Amino acid sequence: MSKRILLLPGDGIGPEILAEARNVLEVLIGEHGLDATLQEAPVGGAAVDACGDPLPADTLELARAADALLLGAVGGPAWDQHPRHQRPETGLLRLRAGLGLFANLRPALLHAPLASASTLRPEVVEGLDLLIVRELTGGIYFGEPRGIRESDGQRQGFNTLVYSESEIERIAHVAFRAARERRKAVCSVDKANVLESSELWREVVSRVGGEYPDVALRHMYVDNAAMQLVRDPSQFDVLLTGNMFGDILSDIAATLTGSIGMLPSASLDANRKGLYEPIHGSAPDIAGKDVANPLATILSVALMLRYSFAEPDMATYVEQAVSFALSTGLRTADIAGEEESVGTAAMGEAVVAAMLAFQH
Ligand code: NAD
């Protein structure tokens, strides 16, 4: 059956970068037999302007019916003073919650020609190719009870770090399955020496790991994992972790690769339906100027092919087209350093040209 892909351009640079990703999808559909139809819907500030709601009912309905979603980004100063329910980011949070997207996948891959853009020495980041699998809908960000209360004559803030076995099991399965398609190694990150929730996490992950005898499993405390990420990041294949630890570690991993404009992400439900998006925001400072890097969004298409559509060869093909465009020396401003740069459209066109030149 034909796959339904919903495109959500959003705000700021969102429409510009999504237009380039759309061209890539159209080549896949037109030239490579990807059986998919594309639809588009408003979300974020654009939807607030159009109908007063950052996630209109029609958009949510299309999102529910879709097999995969591709988002540009939402947000911008024009909506910062709106009441919370009319903020662009609220629309995105409601979309993630409404679709039950519990698994966040963030690859961090160093494209060899960009080694000098990393904050680490080239020899340290060489070979960096890891995937962070982060639990997204549980843990301390959602645990109850939470709040600020009076205690002993002063205010006390409190949160609850809670994970049930089923929540740990389902995210562990995502990590082990992803590892099977990669280098077959999972490192589960916790704080089991201090936290009971981590003790259970470790026990359940080990049990699930027993179902994947072909995947090597090791456990690491989060403080050590943070240190190892900046000391020797290429030792990792898949890093599996909970919501808060994943939030922090994924930003460390992102900086290792140099530019925010290069990093895609996926958020998946239990049936591998996914919301795919670059990790960056709507970059209002450069919106409408044809300078934004479209590669994180194009690489998000590759993730969609790999994780929602089980088309790993097509995914690799898109990734190789991106690598080829970079290897010819083309750079958008964010990755150009002192070199000359090209615009959003020119970079997108170079990827499409590479795809057409190296037919799949
Ligand atoms: P941002 O990621 O939008 O921008 C940070 C910096 O990175 C800016 O200097 C920007 O120009 C640059 N940048 C970002 N993407 C780039 C790209 N593709 N190419 C070149 N340079 C790029 O973060 P911010 O400035 O903190 O937030 C701006 C808006 O985006 C806010 O309204 C925020 O709420 C929103 N936001 C949305 C998402 C999302 O939609 N998932 C995520 C983060 C932030």
C-alpha cells in the first residue's frame, strides 16, 4: 500500500529546508519506485496565524492517518508573547503526545569532510557514528507527583523519576533492533549505583538483551558516559537511555559533529510510525535569506526510509548523495568556516543532482 507522508513546514527556515527535502522525496518517488504520496499541513506559528491553533484538528487528523511525518521547525519571536496554548512549541508537544511517540532516535555522524568543524580534535572524532535512543514520554519529565510545596517553612521543588517495566522494555527493543541494523552493540546508560529506577532499568534491559544474542550489551553510568562521549566517542554504536540522561547526552553528541544544521532525528511509536525532523529550531535570524543548511532535513528523510519504511538501501543512497555533495566542497554558511558558501536551494539541488547522477 502506498505510504502517506505528511509534510509540516512550520515556521522560520522550516518552509525553505522542507522544500529541499520534498525535492529529494519526489526524486525517490519518481525515479526509484518509492510508493508514497505527499501531503502538507500547517503547524506551529503558521497555524496560529491561519486559524488560531498551533495544532489544528485537520492537521492532527492527517498526522494520525499518515505513515510518517516530516517537520521543518516551529517557533519564532512573533509568537513568543502568545498565551501558552497558542505557542508554536505547544503544537509540537501536542503532536508528539497525540501520536504516542515514545522513542527518540538521534544519530551523530561525523562526515569526514567536516572533521575540522568539530570542537574536538580530528583524531578524537574520527569514525564517530553513533545513535542515541532516548525514552521520550516517561521518566522524570513526566513523573507524578511533581510540584513546588511548602515544607519546614520554605518552598521545596520536587519531581518523580519513575519507569515501569513495560516502558523500559519497549524502548530497549527499539535500541536492540536499531543495533541489529548497525554495528550490533548497545551501551545502556543509567545511574544504577544511586537510583532504584536505574536498577530496574538495568535489570529489564539485560533481560530484553537476552532476546538479541547477536547484539553485544554493556552498561555504563551516565557520568562516565558523558566523559567517554568527549574522550573517545567512536567506541559507541547505540546508546540507550532514559529521558533526562538522553536529553543531556544527545546535545553533547550533537556538538561533536560540528554543525546543528547537519543532524536529523526521529521520534517513533510502537508501530514504527515516526515524526522526522532536524534537531535545530526555526532559526528566525536567518529565515527567508536562502542561507539555512537543508542537510539535517534531507538526512531526516533518510531516517524515515530506514526506520518507518524499512528501506535501508534507499536510506544509504540519500546519505551517500549528501556525502557526495559535501565531498565536492559545497558548504552552506554554517559549515563553511572561512570558505565560500552556497545557499539553501543550491545545496538541495546538489544533493538531487548527486542522486540523479548515481541512480540507485
Ligand atoms: P535554533 O536551532 O533555531 O538556532 C540556533 C542557531 O543555529 C541560530 O544561530 C541559527 O541561525 C542556527 N541554525 C539553526 N538551524 C540552522 C540551519 N539549518 N542552518 C544554519 N544555521 C542554523 O535555536 P533557537 O534560536 O534557540 O530557537 C529559535 C526558535 O526555534 C525558537 O522559537 C525555538 O522555540 C524554536 N525551536 C524549535 C524546535 C523545533 O521545532 N523542534 C527546536 C528548537 C527550537
